[in-house]
Amino acid sequence: MEIEKTITLVMTLEEAEDSVLALKTLPQIEDADITFTDDGGYVVSAGLEGRTISFSSHEAFQEFFGRTWPDSLLTHAILGQNDVPIPCTHELYIQWYVAGGRSNCEKRRDEGDGWHVITMFQGSSGARDGPHLFWWVVGKLPNGGRLFEIFGTKEAALQYHQSIVDQIGRGERG
């Protein structure tokens, strides 16, 4: 007896937020937004060259992102020893990410009542001539505002991350 197994991939809110932030870094994107779905997931939609593109799973977004912005337009990297980015092809980056690299991308997370700040490695950079901006600080502020900054080094990203956490602690970031 053969049993058919169906796996439904649903995009989480965090994956949707990260996808919107990634899309908004590209000059070709006119706008990007998140919609809640009936099945408890999220859909990311964006304007691209006069048309609308939509993604209901993070995997679909990653596949589209790599196909639309190939190696000739983006610089890709994986994390090596001591979190040093190693340049590679988009295909190798996706293989690394799926094989467990994703679990190594988040370097710091702080969260509190209604806010979070995350520093992470993002294996694609639109900066062709460098410095390559592989390090992102993303989050949600206590007032509901979004945080998104990109950096050329892990150290700079972590320093900025700490400054945001300190500002929130002092009540300076609403």
C-alpha cells in the first residue's frame, strides 16, 4: 500500500517580513507588502516592472530571487570559519542554506514586549564592487515601526544592534 504524503509550505510572518525587506533593497522593486492568508500563512506581493509578483512560501521566494537576480547581478556567499563570508554561486549558496546553513545565519536576537532585533547573515549582496553588504539588522520596534539596516561587516552590524537595544532600554526608541 502506497501512502501519499503532502507537505504544504506556509510562509511565516518572520519569513514574510525578511522577504519584503530583501525585495525593498532592489531598485527594480516598486513596492512590497504582506497579506495574511486563510490557512494561517502569509503572502508577499511586490511590484516589478509594471506587474505584481507573489510568494506564499519562503522557498518560492528564494527560488525566484535567485532566478531573477542571477550571479551576474548579485554577489553570493556562504559563511566560512569565524563567520567570514566566502564568495560562491547562487546555486552553492542555496545548497548551503538548505543543508543547514540557515541555522547559522542568525547571529544575535534580542526581544521584549512587542519588539525584537535580529542580526543575521544574508548570503546575497547587490553591491557589485563592494563592500558586500551581507550583514542585516532587522526588527520590529516597540511602536510597531520596522528596522532594516545593512552592513559590510558582522562587527558593524552587531555594534548597531547593541545600540538599538540600548536605545530601546533607555526608552529612546519608541
